[in-house]
Amino acid sequence: MDFADIARQITISALPILIAIILHEVSHGFVAYKLGDDTAKVMGRLTLNPIAHIDIFGTILMPFILILMHSPFVFGYAKPVPINPFNFKNPKRDMAISAAAGPLTNMGLAVISLLLLKYALLPFTAIADQDIVMRIFEPIKEMLLFSITINVILASFNLIPVPPLDGGRVLMGLLSHKHADALGRIEPYGMIVVLVLIMTGIANYIVLPLKLLFITLLNLL
């Protein structure tokens, strides 16, 4: 992959990545706000302004490094939106609901991208001038395809049932208080656990079936 290919890949992937990870985080804060926690709103994080959400490593460097490494998938994250569960009427339940908002938002974005591709873009490419197709429609097509991929990956990865990932928080909301508290004690070491799961390949047994499930559901549209 030469410099031109890398530049093209970054151009195609930058906007879908930003939209996917920013809306993922904003959805957490928005749902938390609706459930009684205004922490994210007070701190100015219920905004679509990317500057408020960009994490230098997770939003910029990590995706760029993965592209340079010819990674089979590109992944990134934004600054986590602050949530104070003590502001919820039912902290255990409402924390799970606000956590689920992230993956659900990503799947919603994947659905929107697929519908735009299938029912808006492709019909135009069939009748448009081929020069216009190659210069305008083809890059948009690649961007929408990448949007589907990145959102499915984000939804699947974040459903790994280890806190602080969304799947861990959702699972804590479903477990009894005793077992939820036990799982919650993992949270300070959660990202280390997740890294171990990734390095050992165990994470694939969770992420890949979820990814396949979501792709299968999208193919029904």
C-alpha cells in the first residue's frame, strides 16, 4: 500500500469513524440525561462538535496506526462521556440502559448507511454518467460501506461483557445485585482484561459471532 492508497483510505474512513464514535458517546450522555443524570450536559458533552469528544490516541492515532499496519479492521474511540449513576432513580437499571444506547446507536447508523447505499446511491449510479460515478458516487459508496463496517465492529466490540465496556455495564444491569457488584470490581482492571482477551484471541469468540449476527440482520433489509 503506497502513500496515495493510505491517503485515500484515510479520506474514506475519517468521516464514518468520527460520526460512529462521537454519536456512540453522545448517545450514552443523552439517554443518561433523559434518565435524570445531567452530568454530560453540564460538562458540555451533549454536542456533536468533534473537538469536545476527540481523544488524540483513540480517535486519531489508533485508526491511523491500524491503517498503516494493514489491519483487517479499523477501530477507534472518543473520550468517554461522564455519567453519574447516583443521579438515576434506579442506578443499576438506568446505567444498563444508557450503556446499551451506544451499541444500539452504532447499529442504527449501520442501518442508515445501508439504506442510503441500497435505496439512494445505487439507483443513481445505474443511470448516471460513468465519469460522475467514478469521481463522486464511488467514493461515497466506499464511505457508506466503511460506515456499515465500522459501526458493526464498534457495536460488536463494545458488547464484550467486561466493564467498562458497554456489554459489561448491560450485564451488570441484568445480574442480581450480588453478582453485579462482583462484576463491577473488575472495572478498574477491565481494559487490561479486554486487552488480554484480544491478544489471546478469546475476544474473537464474542465479537465475530456478534458481527456475523448483525451483518445477517442487515442483509434482511
